[in-house]
Amino acid sequence: MAILSKIRERSMFLILVVGLALFAFVLDPSTISDFFNSTKVNDIGSVNGETISRQEFADALEAYKQSSGGRVSEMQAAKNVWNSLLRQKIYETQLENAGITVGEADIMKALIESSGVQNQPRFQTEGLFDKSKFTEFLATIKEANGDEWRAWQQYMTSLKSNLQKTTYDNLVTSGLGASLKEGENKYLTENTKISGKYVYAPYTLIADSLVTVTKGDVKKYIESHASNYEVEASRDVKFVKFDIKPTSEDEEVIKQAVAGLIEDSEKNGIKLTGLKNATDYVEFFNENDSDVSFDDKFQFKVQVPQVIADKLFEGKEGDVFGPYKDANFFKLSKITEVTQLPDSAQARHILVPFVGASSADPSITRTEEEAKVLADSLIAAVKKTPSKFADLAKDFSSDKGSASKGGFYDWFGYNRMVPEFRDFVFKGNKNDLGVVKTVFGFHVIRIEDQKNFQPVLRLATFGKEIVASDATENTIYQDAELFAQDIANGKSYDETLKEKNLKSLPAVGLKALDENVPGLGSEREIITWAFEKDVNVGDYKRFDIEGGYAVVVLTNKTAKGLMSVDKATATVRPILVKEKKAEMLEAKMAGSTLEEIAKSAGQTVRNINKVNLQSPTLAGVGYEPKVIGAMLSAKENEVFNNVVGDRGVFAFAVESKELPTALPNYDTYRKRLANERRNKSFQIFEAIKKASDIEDNVGNFYGIQQ
């Protein structure tokens, strides 16, 4: 984006914001009471009456962000930390109720037994873990009370949380075994084959138009199933996006500017070297502000810009091509070298690292000079006796992956290795020997083989990104401003859309800690605005967004609690329609025999042939586990009517139940049942969480009053 959007409305805007904030503070006494209310200031939530303070959350959040190395966004980090604190508090309460405590001794034991501690050389004596070294280390960093100690504290807190979870899960699952009798029952239940007859009245017999579902019906259903329809506070918005895109005129200006860099030129009496006559390409790229980095490695035909690949490989050294459009750039390419290289090679190497080399083991103590002497002595030995290379690699190479194979690297491509290693192997000849220095140390290399020689080019490819000009950006800005002003002057949003032939997009169900607005991307500022206490439905605002502007209108505010009738209707109505249809079908299915029931419902009597719960499907109907489960429990030769299934209402009579062949032992089924029960630790936690009294005000931490 051009610089206009970076400077527009900044200084005066900040002054106004500060002034208005102070003014609001003076006028609104609730703001003052909030400020002095320690609960609102210091607490961001609670679990079963135990508060989670702002400081506790902030410390955990900072530690989490440090441990994740900044790879997690702010809002995702906040969600993860809050869930972690919830889990920790819930498990602490459960263990406390059970009379179990995870103490310091348990944490220290887990810490000492962790591989991350056991395998650190600084805590070892002659290759074995030394507990005294580790405890001395902890005491030292604790005394210093610096960042390292705080990092270890965070690690120990994490260990404690995991221990609590494991302890509680083990405590619960130890009581979730299964007996042989239960295993036998599972086997019989799944494999008993049922035969008989049934009548099926599908829901499709009644048209949807004949079923009336009122808002009152939906409201009553929601209230009676409250736990399934509890929702977080959310906001709905709609917006118009004004993208800043370069015009054809902008493109032409950039294209001509790039074209002007081919030949030498003069500006203000200073001679400027063009790409055609340039020899210092790094300097040329810097002086002319290339948006493409200079890359001097050789390129095969599939690697050069494909829009001009054929022409490039017909050219010769010194030729300049362009300007040409490649993706979102106008480029110039100059051929600086033409040669032939293999597209893959085999090599052996011995890596000799030194102190400070990349990925060098901490145990390495040799200097760079000493490493070079060792590498020279190794290549001398290989030259004298070439067959020794593999053995020397196994004994001396620090590259463990290849050392076990005698230093051998099988066929690898041109771009696989670091530049110095690559250039030696691909520009040299088969059987060449040499010592090459890279960031990893000194390499003793022998080229084993090369194949598929083909033309390659070294190119100097200069590029300028195609971006909108300041004039274009200003026009887009004015369009966004005029749209917002029309709404401010009393025109409706939809009327203004139609008049200006613009497209509006919705973003529904935005949560307080969300970051992304569907259709706009990461735009946290919009979500924060939508949750501001004084922003009401119908209010709008223009935002600077990535690549343009957006005029956003708040269309709905959903409070924390039960889902509104309007929002729940889409999911609840099909359920109620099915229930009402079932009632209507039940009224039709009158009679004491299947034949009478079939006649009154206008259906036929169908046969059931050896169905079971392992595959609960009725021929011509489909998957009906509830109905087949009812059949399994039913008395034989007795008519059961008005059994509600997934696809309709049923009446049936079971004529026979064929038990499966008895097994000599039901331990397999017992184990399967026990494992199913034990693998429910997640469901166990979710059930406890659901039963807990949780107050979530994490949004307050970010200034959002829900």
C-alpha cells in the first residue's frame, strides 16, 4: 500500500481519542466505579468460586508466548492459556475432593525423570545423569531469580498440571474396567440376529407445509434443552470492502520505469548505469530499489520465470529480456552466465566442525584453524588411499546421518545443499576431491557421480512490484469516505449499496477473542469495536485494513446465555418438524395387529431377516439403531407400535432371536469394553467442566465489556 494510508488521520486522531476518553471518564460515573472496583480490575474469571486474577493470567500468558517463540497469535495464546488455567483449577479441585495432592516431591521426580533433563550433558557425569549437578543448578538459578529461573518455574508448573491430569484420569479409569459377564453381554447384544415383521411409516408421508412450528415452540424447546443452546456473547456485522488495486495506468507507469533501467541514463547530471552494462548487480539492485532479491545461483529451465523461459534459453550471455509481467511484478532478466550442469549428483563427505559452527555439538572444542588442519590431513589420507574414505567418514565425520553410510549422499538435486557444497559438487567433475568450508565447518568432499547434464543460466532478475499509485489509493479512500458519509447523512446502508453498485458481505458470530473477520482476514480492531459498550446495532465505522478500507455496520448483538429464537430456528425447526410428524403418524397407525396398523397407515407389512446391532440397518429403510435396539429388548410375538426412529415411525413384532454361537472365553470383548471406557478421559474432563461453575471474563483483559 502506498504511504498515504500510513500518514492519514494519525496525529489529530490520537489527540481526539485521548481527549474524548478523558471527557467520557468525567461524565460517566460508572467508569470511575469500575476503575476502583478491584474485582473488575484484578480478576478475569473464576472456577467454582476460585478466582483467576489478572496477574496470574498475565504471567501465564507471557510465559506461554515466550515458550511458543511468538509462533502463536495473541488471541490464540489467550485462549490456550485460559483453557490451561481452567483445566488446572478443575483438576486441583477434583483431586482435593478425593484427598489427593500433587506435591513438590512428585514434581521434582517427574522433572528428574524427563528426557529433556536426563539427556543434557551439563547434568551428567561420565555420560550418566547426575542428580546433584541438576539440583545445584536449580539452586543457583533460583538464587539469581532471573529469566532462566522463571522459565524453569513455568516448565514445573506445566509438569504439575500434567501430573494432576494424569493422576485424576488414572484414578477414574482404574474404576472403569469390565467383567467377563459384561464382555459376554456385549457379544450377545451385538451379534443376536432378529427376525420378524414390521410396518414403516416414513416422515416423508407428511409434507413439511402441513406442519406448523411457531416461535413459541422453538423457545420452549430451547429452554428445555438449555445446555445444548448456551452461547457466548457474539456480534454480527456486514461490510463493504474497498480494495486498493493498481489501475492499468498504474501498471503502465511501472512498466515504463522498469524499461528505463535497461540502458544507461543520466539524471541531474549524474550518469546512471543500466542493467545491460552493469557488472556489480548487488549495487544495481540496491540503487534502483528492486523488490526482488538478487539471486546468482544457476537455474534450470523449470526454475526461471516460466512466462519467458523459452526466450531466456535461446539467449546468450549479456542479453537482457523485459520488461515482462510475472505474477505481480514487472521484471528484467539479464543472462550473466551460460553453462551446463548435472541436475543431480552423488557425493561422499566428512564434516569437521569447529567451535561456533552451525549445529556444532556442545562437546566440540577445536578451533577453526585446528579443524582446517584435520580436514587437510584427512584429504591427504584419502588421496593416498581412496578406499579409506568410508572408514574415515565413520570415524571422523560429525554428520551422523551420512557417517553411518561412509559419508555417502545418494542422488540429490542442485538446490539441496548449502551453496559452497553445491557449487563444488555440481561445477566439478566426477572423482574430484576437495576441502570446502561452509557454515557447518570444513567438508572433505569427493564427487561420486553426476547425471542428466543440461543447460543452465545464471540470471540477474530485477523486479518492481505492481502497486497502486498514491492517486489511485486516494481515489479508493475517497470512495470509502463517501460511502460512509452517505450513511451518516441518513441514507440506508442497502440503498447506498444499490446506488453505488457495491457488494456487501456478512460476518456472523464474531466472538470477543476472535482475530479473523471472514472475508477480511486478521482484523482484530473491527472485533474490538463491535464489542464496545457504546456501539449499537446500526452503528458503522470505516477501517483501514490490509490492502484497502472497509465500511463496517454492526447488525446484531448476542448476549451470553441462551441462543436467540431467530438464530436457533434453523437447527431446532427440523427437530420439531420431525417430532410433530411423528405425532401425526402415530395417530394414523391404529390397530392391534400389524395388518391393521399397515392398513390404517396406508403401508405394507415388511419382513425383518436376521438383523443385528452390529450392523443396524433395515432393508429399504436404512440405518435405524434405535428401532433395532427396541426389537432386541422386545418380547417375541408381541406387537409394539409407535416406535419413533430416525426415518419414520415403526410398528413391529419379533418372531425369533437367534443367539450367536457361545464362545469359550469372552475376554476379548471384556478388554474391548474396558478400553472403550478408559479412552474417555477427554469426555470425563468435558463432563466435569460442564458441571463446574465457570465465569469467563478474559475479554476484560483486552478491554472488552461483554
